[in-house]
Amino acid sequence: MRNKILPALLLLALVAFLPSPAAADPDEETLEADLTEAIEKVADAQDAVDAANASAAELETRIAETQAEFDALTVDLDEYAVYLHTEGDLQTTNALLTSSDGQDLIDAMTYTGFLGNERAALVAEAGALLDQLEAERASHAAEVEEAAVALDEAEAAADDLEEQLDALQAENAAGPGSDGGAPAPESYGGSGDEGCTEDDPTTSGCLTPRTLHMYNETIEAGFDHYVSCYRSGGGGEHPKGRACDWAADESGFQDTDATGDDKAYGDQLAAWYVNNADTLEVEYVIWYREFWSPSSGWKSYSGQDGSPAGDHTNHVHISMR
């Protein structure tokens, strides 16, 4: 039995020291949902702080009122004590000498004592209430502090998620490539306004060195869906070897508007071109009924026939200078 237990224990120990699987990095949608939840928690924490502060302020008002009442009752009791000391004995003695009814005398003396006891009881009651409120003050101070700490933690968590989201959005906009940037065309030997001198990897046509550089950098950045650049005939930059169309769908141009992952791919590619427009020397980008140029930014765009191809909702078009 001992020989069977020992290997099992060794196996458990080995499993305990194995590295745990790495947690998957959150995607943008997850971070946005987490940030929304974190912002709600900040609002709840702020409400708790406000409620704690309001409760503490109300308590301070009650303490001030009770203290004032206690002080007034104490003064009244002190004055009554002075009265009894200076005049009470004389009046009692006079009552003993002049009273013809013993019961009246007893009632008078009892009433005098009652007034003193009542005053003392009121002072004692106010003092007890004041002690209770003072104890509650310490409790409320701790509540206010805890609420403030919770608010700070909630705000810090929200700020952290916002930073993560900003970093992820910047990374996504930069593209899947490790550096997210693009070398200048000169690194490919391109400069000036060259003609259509380079073989087009996507067709049997040609590209300018600058356009070929753009194509290679786009592939290098990780954008690998179907693409077509040169085409003969028609207007625009395609016949000049200065434009490419990148399909949103991996397999090619579809006769429907891109949605889901295809739409996200197009958004990311268009953003990558905008972010690298200077180094790539981009002239303009068209994607999903919008037109971008360095001078005007994004503007509304619509094709002549309203089709996915005409509205550029199934592909990203890029033209080079």
C-alpha cells in the first residue's frame, strides 16, 4: 500500500509546481464591458460616500442640539441648587413655623424635592444621549473613511481598465504587427513620383514602388485577407498602379456589407492606414461609406450605385500619392 501512495503523492506535488495556464488577454469588448461595470461601481461608491457624509452631518447637528440642551439644563440645575442653598432652607423653616396643616408642609417639601430630582433627571438623560451620540460619531467617522477608501479603489480600478482599453485600442489601430509602424518608402528604394514599374503581386499588372512598399508593409503588419491592386481601364489610381482594394472577407469581395469580424478587420485596416499615412504617403482611404484624406479627415461617402462595392462596405480602398 505504501508503495502505491508514494508515487501518487509525488504526482500531486509535481502538478502543484507546474505553471498555471496563462490567462487570455481581454479583448476590447470585454474591457469595455468591464469598464462600464467599473464606472457603475464608482457611481455606487460615490453615492455611499455622499450618504455617509450626509449621515455624519446630520449626526453633528444632533450632537450640537443635544449639547446646547445639556448646557441649558445644567445651568438651570445649578441655579436651582443655588436657590435651595440660599433660600430653600429659610422657606422650609418658615413653613414649619407658620403651617397649621402638617400634610400641606409635607406636600410642599416633597414638591420642592421633586423639582430638584426632575431637573437632575433631565440633565442625566441629556448627558446619556450626548454620550451615545459621541459614540456614534466615531462609528460614523469610520463609515465615512471606509466609503472614501472604497471610492478611491473603485476609481483606481476604473482608471486602470480605461488605460488598458486605450492601450488595446491603440494596439488594434496600429495593426497586428509587432511594431505597428511602417518604414518610409525610401527603405524600398522609392522616392518621388515613380511610374508603374514594379510587378503587382496580386495581378499581372504593375505598381509604383511606393504602392508596392505599402502592400508589403500591410502584409508585414498582419493584414492578410484577399487583395487586388492593379486593373486596366477606368479612372482612378488602379490603372496607374497606385491603389489597392483589400477585401473585408478573407476569401474575397462579397456582395454584402461586411459585418462582425469582417467589419472589425476593415475598421482596423483603415485605422492602420490613417495612423501610418505620413510614412506610407497615403493619398486617401475609403471604407464603409466614409472617405479619409490627410487634409480633410473622415467624411461621409457613397458610391454611385449604392452597392457594397460602390459604397466600399466590402473592401478597404487605399490610394497612394
